[in-house]
Amino acid sequence: MNHLSESPLQLEPLLAQGQFPDCGGLALFAGTIRNHSDNKPVLRLRYTAYAPLAEKLMREIEAETKAHFKIPYCRVQHRLGLLNVGDVAIYCVARSPHRAEAFAACRQAVDEVKHRVPIWKEEFYADGSSAFVQGCCIRQDQAHHHHEHAHA
Amino acid sequence: MQITIEFHGVLERLAGAASMSLIVADGAVVADALELLTQKAPNLVDTVERSACAIGDSLVSRSDSLSHGARLALLPPVAGG
């Protein structure tokens, strides 16, 4: 299954229902489009990605998360293209024997996607202007990296 | 040798194009191509400095060699989710 999708994300296949009978916890995170950013009304967003690396990194993040929390299942999927307020931008599903690991895994996987995966977000505002959201520098051969922004 | 620079995210907007062809010297490394690029497009300097570079599905460093026909993707700071 691809980790990036130009069409609306489908939750059902990500849930892996009927699998993992040893898991009593299923955590789901859905990131949806907010109608504001820094007090500016937002009408819609456009997500773009550098797919070859983004797909690879999302596979790696899933594998790292499963290994770190010793859980059997973690999936993340991110939407691309033009999205309206309320649309789902990202789903993450984690399954584990107990809920604590599922919640923690879900949170970590989403954080890693936001920090590491080459995906960009352009916001379109009610006043007709637009701007790319300031993000995380993923350059690895830089002497100094200042992480100055907050994550919503 | 000829290479192609791919612009992503805000760089595509700043460059006004999705890609640009460059002729670099044989044996050139990534840093050489970026130097040539920013000479041609000085408005990209700050964003290129904060951009990672990738070829195919791998990140590359400024000191990595380029080959003829390479497609070098410039990846400005990311903001998924």
C-alpha cells in the first residue's frame, strides 16, 4: 500500500481488522485541516511531496516505531493535493497488546513524519494570499541546526 | 556534464519552475552545482542553504559526486502532517 495518496485516504484498510488477535489496543490519529493558522483564516491547503524519498522514509518510520515499542503493527498514510478544511491529511494506526504502547507509537510515528518526510504544505488564506508553512530542515550535512518553530 | 535540478516546496515557487538544467564540470560535486545554481538565481541562496539534497530515494551530501544525467532534488524544510 502506498504511503502517499492524491485521493481521499481510506481508513478501513489501515485498521487491519481481524488481524492481530493478541492486540487489545488500537490507536488512531487523524490529522485534519484547520480553518486557521497564526490567526489567519485558512480556506484550503495543498500538500506536495518528493515521493521517492517520502515513501521510503515512511516505511522506515513504521519499521522503527514497531521495533521501538515492540508492537506488531504501525501504518501511516499522508494525503497529497488540494485539501479543504476538515479533510484528513494524515492517518496513523498502531496496534499493540496494551493501549499505552499503541498511543505512544501513534504519537511518535506522526511526529517523525512531520520532522523527517519531504512533504510541503501551502496554505491558502481567505484574503486570497498563500504561503508555504515554515518547516523542519532535513539537511544532514549542516554544522548547526536551529529548531525554531513550534508544531501544532 | 549535464544535470537537472528539481525544485520542491517553496523552491518551486521561488525559482518559477519545477526544474532547471545545468552544465557542471566533470567530477563536480553537489556543492559545485548548488554554487552554480545560486549564481544564476541569487534569490534562492537562503532556502538552498536550508535544503537537503536527494538523488532517487536517498539523501546526498554536499560533498557527494554527481554523474552525467543526474536529477538532484532540492528539499527545503518539510511540513507534513
